[in-house]
Amino acid sequence: MCAAPRSRRTIGTIAGTVEDPQGLAIPGATIVLANRVSQASQNAVSDEQGRFTLSNVAYGTYVLNVSLSGFTGVEQVIEIRSTVPVARDVQLKIGGLSETVTVSADSLLETSSTGSHIDLGANMIDQLPSSTPSKQLSSMLLSAPGFIPSQNGRVHVRSPTRSTRAM
């Protein structure tokens, strides 16, 4: 009787089938076997009958990941400790719909100053109705937050933290 080489005694095989919840074979599923410690990995794809085989797997603990678009992926921990083939059947559940929406826009916050401010410009002056052109500026300021009229007809800034910036 001839002794087997040492390397042949420390490898195993994983075989199984991939099925849906009704027990029907799922062809084309991606099978990834990965050892998270050694970073060793093997890949396979299930055949028309849903079968897969991963050969020459070194002894150790692995994570078997089975996935296919439209199904919820499955992860299983498998330990290979002998040359006896490990049978591992996997059932994939039908996955729900998922949608990703990415929204992007320019920043709505001004980061260049810490205080608040009001932008006053020619457009605002043109849009305000006024009976006399000389009162347009006063009307515009009084319609903006932070300005109050005084008894003498002048316009005052209500808060010292507010500033105005003419456009």
C-alpha cells in the first residue's frame, strides 16, 4: 500500500446545490469560498442543475457566500477538517426590490461668515411698488427682516449681529 503525499491529506472538497424556496435549481449563482484569516478564496458558478463543486480546499474555516441578482445572498461558515467531501445545499430567497437615490446640490449654508446677512439688490428695488421713487430704498429696507423705522423717518438696523450687503 502506497502512502498518499502529505499535501493530499490536508485538502477537502465542498459540493452542493443552489435552490430557490420551491426547491427548483438555480443556475448561474456565484459561489465564493473565502478564508478570512489567510485571505485564500475560490469561486464557482452553479450549473444548469444548480450544482457546484469547490475542490482542493485546504483545511480551515471558510465563509461560503452564494449570490445571484434578484435573490437575497446567503453566507454560511464551513469548516474543512477531513478529506471527506462536505455537502452544502443552499436555498436562496427571492430578494425584494431595492432602489438607491443619490441627491446632490450646492450647499445651502453660507460658510464664509458666522453672522446672518440679507442680500439687497437692484432686482429687489425694481420689484417693490412705491408711490415716490425717493422712498424705494426705505421701502426695500423695511420689507427685509432686521430693519425698523424710527420716529424721524430714518431706517435702523434692529440687531447688531445683522449686516447688509448691497449688490
